[in-house]
Amino acid sequence: MRIIRFLDGEQKWLAAVTDDEQAYRLPQTDFMTLIYQAREQGISTVQLVESAFKPVNKLTDDWTTLHIVNPIEAPEVWAAGVTYQRSREARNYEATDGKLDATTFYDKVYDAERPEIFFKSTAARTIGPNEAVTLRSDSTWQIPEPELGLVLAADGSIVGYIAGNDMSCRDIEGENPLYLPQAKIWRNSCSIGPAIRLAETVQNPYDLSIICEIYRNGEVIVKSDASTSELNRKLDELVSFLARDNDLFDGTVLLTGTNIVPPNDFTLEPGDRIEISISSIGTLINPVISNS
């Protein structure tokens, strides 16, 4: 069961999308309201959602034709780094001018008890499906980072899964690790969507496939796939470190790292289109524009 949000006139509505692609309008307009109403009634979120499955609430047969918007206004987006071996290799390449046999602090954090967790975005900097991500003007080596995102309640519970794009400047981060915030945070440098998969409907979050396709002039120039089975950290472990001595806000999103890194000679250009697909969640599509 997935939850989407769509624009009908000037009003944003939630809708539920079943596994057979049927969409039903929900009376709630906010994802976390849906979660807490189910908790207050002592029922599962799925049970609450299914109570709206009436003919009068059925939407178009193809829900992707709706004006889909960001499924949640995440007050904060955080991200975990170096949680996959591929990410570890890429970070080492950036930090050592391509000396792949060198050992760096990225190796240490990959094996350490404490994971790398950094602040990524605010609601104002986060965009949704079909909106444009922007390129940083002072970087010449920029890539998308396709990631599984966790939607969190204030108590730290995982209430949903979402696709995310943690845009990254490889040259800025590689120049100096203290430049990480500048390599990660700028206008429209984070996207999430297109739907939230209810956590209670996911049997095994470590068995999700992730595919990234990058189009240029209508042709696929980069295509890579991975699986969350290769994640070096447990999801609850990442959440526990984020919540340690920290306040979580309802709807916070934690991106869990990437196992897909384009070739080292690749950088995004204005006009490109990024498509990130995660099984049972959907495909997050964002065009790329310059940051002007």
C-alpha cells in the first residue's frame, strides 16, 4: 500500500494506491495525520486507509496521470553516508585523486560503530516528483545519489519508505571533508517521492531493488541497479544514532545511503533527466537545470 499526494485545483489531497494500481482519495490531507489517526483508533494504517475504499473515492485508472506532488512536507531530511561498499570506494576515489588502494577515514567510518549521518535538507529546499533539481554553480562534478528513505515519526518509529535523491558535488567533498555541507546542501538539491510505502506493508526492507537511469537528449547515458540487501548498516541502527540526544520531528526523512555511483568521468548537465526507481515504491523523476 502506497500513499501519494496530488493537486486537485488548489487543494492537495492524499490518495492510497493499492498493489493492483487502483487509487482512492483519502479524507486526510497530511501523511502523519493518517498515521496518528490509525494509532488513536488502535488499528493499522492499512485498515484506516481501506475504510475509504468506496466507489465514490475511486480516482482515475492511471494514477500517474494525476498532478502528483511531494507526498510529505518533510521538516528535515538527514542522510547517512558510506553505508554501501560502492559508496566507500567512490568516496575514497574522490579523496585520494583516484588512488584506489589508499586507506582513508571513509574506510574507518564504514567499519566503525558510529555511522556517518549528516543534515541534508529542509522542507523549503526539498522538491518532489517532476520538479527540477539544480546544479551547484561552483562545482564541475555533480551526480545524483539514489537512496531508500525512511519516513519517521517523532518517536523514531519507521512509518514509511520513500525514494530519495541526495544530489552530491564529488569535487567539493573530495577537496576537503569539511566541505561536506557545501557538497550536499544548496537550493533544490534534494528530492523525494513519488509515493510513501507504508512500513507495515513491507515484509523485508533489505530486499528492495533500486535502479537509476539518467537521460540526455532522450537517450539513456547511465543505468545502474543495486539492492538494499547490500546495505552495511541496519535501518534501526541508523535511526537510533539520528535520534541520539536529538529531537525528531514528525515526517522527518532519513536517506540511508547509496550503492549506485555513476562512472568517475560522468557529471550531470542541464537538460538531463534522472529517474530513480525503487521496487514497491515507484519512480522518482526529476529534470536537471542550472542554478541561476
